[in-house]
Amino acid sequence: MSPPEPRTAPALAPGAFRTRPAQFERPAAERAVRERAARDVIAALKDRGEATGAALCRALEAAGLEPGDPRLSGTRTAFATAGPLAEETLAESLPAEEARLVRAALTGNLVAADFPHFRGRIENLFHHSAGETSGAVAAYIPELAKADPEAFSLGCCTIDGQRFELGLREGDAERSFCVQSAMKPLNYALALELMGQTTVHTYVGREPSGQGFSEITLDARGRPHNPMINAGAILTSALIRPGCTVAERFDLIARLWRAAAGGDAPGFDAEVFESERTHADRNFALAYFMREHGCFPEDADMHAALELYFRCCSITTDVRRLSAVAATLANGGVCPVTERQVVSRESVKAVLSLMLSCGMYDFSGEYAFTVGLPAKSGVSGALMIVVPGVCGFALYAPRLGAQGNPERGVEFSRRLVEAFPWHVYAPIVAGA
């Protein structure tokens, strides 16, 4: 009988001490983990036909774990060119910190247990959604008007780091785009991390506005209604390190995007930035209106906040990186492909709550009713969908509906919750 896996120590109260395992205990525990993983992996490989190093690497990729996954670098280095494997050999060479993930992938214990089947279902939904051809590309920012209206792509990343991308045409899956308002959840998260909920919501509300995203209006307490509309996002930008230069503040935000995307750095579109700033009469009007009503903190520079806001809207990404950001939110702030805590769980809870109620402009109520998932769109055609505890999706579809949301993305969302029980209240129906 093989020894059981060591149990995880229970959570301790604040201020309590946790004893560190004695040095002679650690190798024994790691050995037990490797032996159990080796036994189960070899059995799984034999069931598939051959127990070789190459077959192991192929099985990991078939499970959705990419060759460049940093969590499996040691395993792939050790076994990519290895021949037949035995339990003893595998147990000796399998890195202890990677053994659990390898075992989970080979035994179907990742969140998408049958990854090829899961991918196939999503691919069907994606191509069916491509039949939605209504809407028009945003034209009020000239650079955005240059977008290809036929472009359509999707990225998916599960909380276990299983990933894939789809494109309607060749090159669509790799296409970069500006995030526009899809940046608002991360800016809000960063403000929460730096200032705390009490301070942030002293200046920004958390109710749906029921009006357009650029409407000049405040709530009953004289605040922008929420961080997901333009006024609220400008105010949120003002709360991010107001004592630093705009360049320093933007660098901090870019580093957050990189961490949430698993180490893939975002880009920046200078032409969109200039176009956005030049044609920003409405946003300037919002900012002056808020300053007139005393919305900004005393130490905030309104013009600096606007410039930071425009820069953040001009961040570029693709569906691969944006889906990893969505998956980080789905995973409680832990990036699935690095397993690093990027944002605190408490901040993620706040972000997802407002994405659900306010993330789709004045279509948010309808989206919450029919789809029931936290999401955030941008007028570039970007759409980020979070399935808490499961995965994140990103779509790019430049044709927008009347409320400024990508029509194909909304259609995919509807089909998604028809195919999978992911609406926030689906368990109630399933249990009937």
C-alpha cells in the first residue's frame, strides 16, 4: 500500500504560528507525492497505448496544458525525449512541485476533465455565433473606425491553466486590439488594492446607472454611479497613486496586466491614444462636471487622471492574454498559469459583483438576466467573460449593438449558458 498524500494544514487564526516541517520529513513527503503520481500516470499512459516520455508530453498537451506552461518546465525537460517509462524512473525524475498537476492532467482531474470535448463544444458555439452580423464598428474615435468588422476571435483559459484560442479566419486569433473599457475591472481592482473599499467607494458608487456609459450624471450622493462607466473609471484612475507621475502610474497598471495575463506583457497603441485624447470632448465634460461637484480627492489632478484613463483605454492585447486575465478573476485573483496571487480575493469579489451588475453598460440588467455571468465589454469590440471557479473567456468582435457591446460576443454569451449550467442561478433550475 502506498502512503497517503500529506494533508494540507488547516488555516490558522491571524497571529498564529505554523511549524515548518523538519528537514528529514520534507523529502519523505515529496517522495510520497511523486510515487503516487508516477503510479497513476503510468497506468493512464498504458491505457492510452504507450508509457513513454513523448507520450506523457503529448498527453499533457491534449489536456490543454501548453508546451510553454511554466508550471511544467521541469517535466517537459526531463521527459520530452525519454523512451519507455517505468514507475521507479518516473518517481525519481518527476519534479515534486509539478507532480500533482501532471497527475491531475493524466487522470482527468483538471476543471475541463475531457479537454478535447470541451474545446469542441466551445468551438461549435463560436462558429454558430459568427452568424450574428448585426451592429457597426465604433466610429466616434477615428482610429477605432479602422477596425475590420469581420474580425472574430475567442480565447479561453481555465482556472487550471488549460488554454486555447479560435479565430473565424486565418490570423484572427492572433489579432491585437485595444481593450478600451475592458480595462475598467483591473483599474478598479488596483484602486481597491491600494486604497481599500471604504476609501474607493467614498468617491465612486456601486449601483447601475441605468443610463449610457458616457452620460453626464451622478448618484444621489454626488458620486459617479460605478467604476464600470466612464465617469467612474476616470475617478478610479485618479485614485491610483495620485502622487506619482502619469508614466509611473501607467507602468504600475501595465505590470498588473502582465501579472494577470501570466507574464505576457500588454502593448500600447499610441495612435489610438492620440485619437482618443483628441476626440474626448465628452470625457472632458464628464471630468469638469465631476470637478465642479467636488468629486475628486483634494490631491487628485483631473488632467492627469484623464490622461491615465486615455492611456489605459489604449492598452492592446489579444484574446489569449485577455482570457488569462479573465481566468485570474475566475480563480480568485490567482493567475492560473503562474499560480501567483495577483489580486486579493476580497478585491476580486468586489470586481466581479460590479461586472455582473454594471459591466455591460445600460445592457447590464438584460445581460445579467439572460447570461448571468460577470462580464466587461469595450467599444473596440473586446469582451471579457468570467465563469467563477471554472474559466475565463475573451472575445473580439468589432461590430457593436446600440448599447456599445459586441453583438457576436453577446450572442456567444447566450449560447454559452444554454450549453453549460453557468448562469449564476442555474443550480436552482438544475435542482428542481
